[in-house]
Amino acid sequence: MKILFTGGGTGGHILPIIALTRELRAYKDTMPLEFFYMGPRDSFAQMLLVQEGITMYHAVSGKVQRHDFLKSLPSNLLNVAVKVPFGILQAFFRIFILGPDIIISKGGYGSIPSAIAGWILRVPIILHESDVVPGIANRVVARLASQILVSFPDTQELPKERVIEVGNPIRKTLLTGSKEEAKRLFKLEGTKPVLLLLGGSQGATRINDMLLVVLNETLKDYEVIHQTGEKNFTQVQKEADVVVEKERRGLYHPIPFIKETELRHMYAAADLIISRSGSGSIFEIAALGKPSILIPLPEAAQNHQIANAYAYQKTGACIVLEQNNLTPHFFLERIHALFADKTELQKMVAAAKGFARPEAGAVIAKYIIESLSNS
């Protein structure tokens, strides 16, 4: 059986595909499975997916920019009138030759060509929506999909009669970290609570800038693991060397990019996680049962990160701090307030575990296998 994944745009579309592929491999003895992926060219996606044994194909696609309408109009017209139709044509011939038994669309503008071409060729399509507010691409694909799987209980703007809530697939290796291994790998002192800051692929710079203002003060009470983003690492390191007093430098651990093998140990060591609010990050944090502060990326399409963050905050598992109103000292004060109230931290831990869906990948994999068996 051939399974074609499609998606593209950010890592939030790729990492759940990896998690889902790993769950599907559990059925390899009962059903021969081949995995393929089609989306726009993306070196990050290619590196990760090829490592998982997924065959890559490319189809051109175009993203519609919704801000600065007049300035974006020429590129939007090019994308809609030229790139998307050409991508659909590319995808049509590839899918016709490949003959997949099912298409799993993870969303993003990169999924449009494959989903439309697959629908024309009558290949069954299952859509998975990660966010509370679907993007334009997923609202289009939802009309073509036979089934729609969602992560959040109150996902908006999708036909409810075809919606099943399952959660967001996470890589289960992230649940197997060790505090002791984190201490060894990253030379943690382990004498103070550990803060883990994750800026994300799109929004690390402003979180970095905010942290640097209060970094020296933060290190009085906490040890900090900080994913800076690869492009920002050198600059952040230089600025940190200037602002941090010499005796506290051993408490600060900047890292450009955290590999999966390292991230699981960092998660295990963290007492509080500060993160953007992509669906993948939220469901990983929840599965780990960690308290968190979420800082939504303001420019995220359809403000989906803001919607995700407040949906998660309703459970009591996190605090949301919107970036547009956030100052460095207020940020630090909120951290101090949390650690001063151990009862509140424990409530956040319990709420995170209550929200978590660590078996989402296994549930979706079973659903896909049953769909293939019945086709």
C-alpha cells in the first residue's frame, strides 16, 4: 500500500508526518507500506523526511500573502494564476504514475497541488488540521477530504459532520529524556530551576532580544537553556558575553538548533518551558506534563498561534503573554510569580497532562490502516 503525505510551509507540517510514519511502521508485518511525500522544495523537510525513509517528490506551489495588499498583489497573482496551476499539473502526473492508495494532507500552502490533483484522480484524502483556526489551504482541502482529523476540541470553520478530534501526533522519543543526561550533555549546574526557551523557526529573534535585556538578572535565580535559532546564535552569544556577569555564565546555555536526540533531554530537565504556540509545541509540552509560558507569533497566518495559545490556556496548563504587550521585566516578573506559587505550578502540570494526547499518532495510524483495509 502506498501512502502519500503532502504539506509544507513550516516544520509544524513536517514533524507530525514523521511521528505518524513511525506509528504506521508498526503495521509493516501485517500490511506492506510505502511512504511518499509531495510538497514545495524545502531543504529542512527533505533532510528530515529522507532520514525517515520517505521518498520525496516536489510540486510547485504559491503562498497568498494577506498583509500589505497592494504590495503583495503582483506576487499573489503570479502564485494563484501560474504557480498553483502548474503545481497541480505536476502533482497530477506524479500521482497518476505513482498510484497512491491514500493521501494524507497535513496542510499548508504546499498541500494544495497534491490534494486537488488527488481529488481529480479519485484518491481518498484524509486531512489533519493542527490548529484551532484553519488556514486558507486547509479550508480548501477540507472540501475535498473524505475525513477531517483535528487537534483541538473547538477547531473552527470545518464541516463538523466529517470532523474527528484526535490530537496532534508527536514524536514519542521526546518522552524518553533524562535529566541526568541533560546535565552531562549541556553541562548544567543543576542548582537552580531550569528555564527552556524555544523561539521556533520563524520567531526566535524577538524572544532572544527580550531575554538578553534581563538575562543577567534571570540567571540570579534560574539556569537557562536557550534555543536561539541558527542564524542568531553567534550574535546572541556575543551579546550574552557582554551582559552576563562572569560568575553566572555557566548558568546560560545557548544552542543554535536542538536536535531530536538532544531535545528530549532538555525537555526532561526543564522546570518551565517558554515557547511559541504552534500546535506541535503545545502538544509536546502537554505530553511531557510541563508548565509553560506561551508567546504567540503575532504574524502567524489567521492568528492561529494566538488562538492555539488561548485554547490551551483555558485548561489551566499555561500562561499566555502576547508579544505586542510584552516587556522584558514583566516577562521576568511572571516567571518569578510562578515559581513563588508551587501550588499553581502543580495545577499547571496536572492540566497539561489532562490535555495531552500522546497516543494521537497511534490513533491516526490505526484509522489510516483501517481505511486502507476497507478500500
